[in-house]
Amino acid sequence: MTVFHDGNEQKFIEETGLRDEILYNLLLSQDESQVLIALYDQNDVLRYANKGWRAAFHLAPGEQPSWGDLMRRNYDAGLGTVLTTKNFEEWLISTQSRRGKIPFRAFETDLVDGRWLWMTETVQANGWMLCIANDITPLRTDDRRLRQDRDLALRASQTDELTGVGNRRFIMTRLEELTRRELPADGVVKGCVAVLDIDHFKAINDRYGHQAGDQVLLDFARHAHSFVRRLDCFGRIGGEEFMLILPDTPLETGIGILERVLERIRLARPLQNWPDLAYTCSVGITALRADDTAQDLFARADLALYEAKLGGRNHISVI
């Protein structure tokens, strides 16, 4: 798929020999449109932005930052989207845990320059995301605030308060959606689900205190979430247990991802006052089957986790 970063659609047409009048005018019109348009790939890297989007989010022609890097840069410079958080990295993890996990969503956001945008995100099956924003600044301020409060309440209902990743309600809804997807044309079902549990977590709480335990949970969520791709979903399902949903992913690939998670956790040192404290986690993983329900998948992954713990912890068990 060819996309543009500098509005030079005519050059593309000349170089490729494409003379389709409709396509040319479509590309030209959207770049000049007052509507803000952007396209992100499955890794959340910006692959196209029209002039309006580039101006609103302070992008130079040709730039291809990831969404996270763009938001971080603008936050540090006081540009782009208004973010009221005092801890950007925690905000980023919380937002990324929900971003692009459903096929379509719409919400309102405000910019530092005073504009108010109505934003839509449409996610394709391959993970690419089309973002379209309209300026709704002229609408009544009190109405906008009411809708924003509604959006904030919805976000809170889907987010684990401590770690900022998806909560049990959010992750279980995504699990239900995974089992209800239509079979692919080739009839081959791909996907896997893992349950992750921090080893000896009660001992950490008992020895170092619950605040230290909370820091370990935050550290684990941050490291594990760094491996989550656009179509994946990661959340806390209770206590020290988390779930990772990997749609369209062969079991072998899922195991490889989780092996990297375990290796990262083994190297982590989350407590500043106890720099020698290390911890590990155990994982149970299972592959999606054509006739699975969400309860079937969860039960098998949970049983695999139980086997991993019986087998000495700090490794992956497969069922």
C-alpha cells in the first residue's frame, strides 16, 4: 500500500504511471480537506497524515513517528492534545491498553490551541487504523463537557485503577469477541490466550509491604505491555494475574512473545529501596479452537498456568 507524507500525490502518479483521474482527485482533495486525516499501521506508526493533521499535531512533512512518540514529544513541548496527567508514561500505558482494540470508536478531544475535535478511529482486520477528526469547537461548551465526562467515565469503567491497563471487564469482553469472530476463508483458526501470574507475590507483600507490592504490579504491567501489538489485548484480571489475548497469532509465535516477556521480567529491578529484589512470573497459554467459548479458553489457559506453577514457576506451560 502506498501512502504519502508530504502531499505530493502528483509526483506519485507520475512515477508509477497511474493516471486514474478519480484516485488522483480523491488523494488531492483529502490532503487539502479541512477534515484531519491520518493512517497508522499495525505497529501504531504514522504512515500518512494530511495537511490538517500535520498542522494540528505539529508534524513536519515526511515524519513517521509512532503514536506514542508523537504524543510524548508534544506533551513535553506543550503542544497537540491537552493532557492533564502528571505522569505521561502511566497515561501512555493506560491509553495504549485500549487504543485500537475495537473496530470502531468515536470520542472528543481538545487541543492546546483551543480547538475541540470529534475523533473517530476505524481499525482494519490487519491492524491498520484510519483516524478522522472534525473541528467541533463552535458547539456549546457545556454540551462538550458533558460528553467528555461521559467518555472519561467509560474509560474509567474499562481501566484497572492501579496499573492503568485494561481491567477484568475490558479483557473479558475482548475474549468474548475473539471466540465470536467468523471463521477465516481458509477455515484455519489462529489465536491464543495466556494467563500470567507474578510468582510468590504474597511473599513480596509480606516482606516489603503492600506499597512495594503495588510497585511490582506496576512494573510488571509496564514491561509486559511493551510487547503488546495493535490487535493484542492485555489486562489485569485480578490480584497478581493478567491476561494477554493474541488474535490471529499461531501458538508458536505467542510462546515466542511470552518468552521475551519472561526474560524482561527476570531482569527487572522494580524497587528503588531494595535494588537487589528480582521477581519472576509464570504463564499458561492455549490456542484458540473453532468451537471454543470464552470460558473454554480461559479455563484451559488457567489450567496451563496451574501446571506452570506446579512445575517450578518462572516458565511457560502449554495446553
